[in-house]
Amino acid sequence: MLEFKVGESFPLPPVDQEGAVFSVEPYSMMLIYRYDRPTEAEVQEFKTGDYQLAVTELRKVLFILSKFGRLNWSDCAYSSQLSASSKELPELKEGHKGYAIDAFLVDCHDNTLKAHRLIRMNPEFSRKFKVLLLDDGQKSFQQEEYEQAVSYVYRTYSTKDLLKISLMQMKGRAPQ
């Protein structure tokens, strides 16, 4: 079992490049922001700012967009086909609050976990997102085609463009 402690080494393999990564693990979702030496203001925005989520699909690839507080929008490509772990998300029953995402801010300079927070998707967003994830898992998948599609989208569209053509968006409030 992995243990995540703020101020200690992040227990997943180090990545020395800035960027975001989204993954669906067995019974959970993770969003990892990697910043090179994040400032205290960036850490605070991540920890306490309102958040926004959006999903875009282009060229048969899902792009997860996210924003915390006054930080810039971030985007990352996602394919369930790139993970060997099974993806099991529970059914959302009436009155359920929606799925949650473990969000992490990691200093990619030294792989230190700077912040961790749990963010919640609203029920409508959760239901639509689950359908997109299930559909993604049913698509035929060729690694080279996926990489070409991702490369094309990043050459052709800015994060703002991806946001404008998103399939769905939601906002969440900061913890009180």
C-alpha cells in the first residue's frame, strides 16, 4: 500500500518534467500536478482554491482539464488502455455526492509531495465522466495511433481551445 505524506517523498516514480497526469486506479482516481519548485502561493492556491474540471475528446482521446484557484488551467491526455490495473468505479445511487479525485501537487525538482486534497465531482459530472471512461475502455487501441493523436492535438489546440470545446465542465468550492 502506498503512503502519501505531505513534506515527504512522493511514493510514485519521480518525473522531472512539469505537467499533469490523470489516472483511474482500482476504486480511485488521481490527479497529479508536477511543478518545478512551486512557490508557497502556488501551494496555497492548490490547497485552498476553488477548482474546476472539464473533459474534452478529440481524435478518440480524452483530455482532462483542471484548474485550482488562480493557477493556470492544466490539461493531460488519458487512456484507460495505458494502465494494466482494472478500472472499477462504483454505481452512483440516488443522493450520492459523486466521485472523488485525490489531487496531489508534487515538486518535480526533488519529488516532494507539497499538497494533497480530495476534490469531489458533482453527481451529474460523475455520471457523464463514468460513461466516457467506460467508452474509452471499449475503444480499439494502438499505442502509435494514440501518441500521434495526442501529438496532433497538442500541436493544434491550446488548453483554452480544449476548454472551449469541452464535452462537460464543473466548478467546485474550496474547503471551508
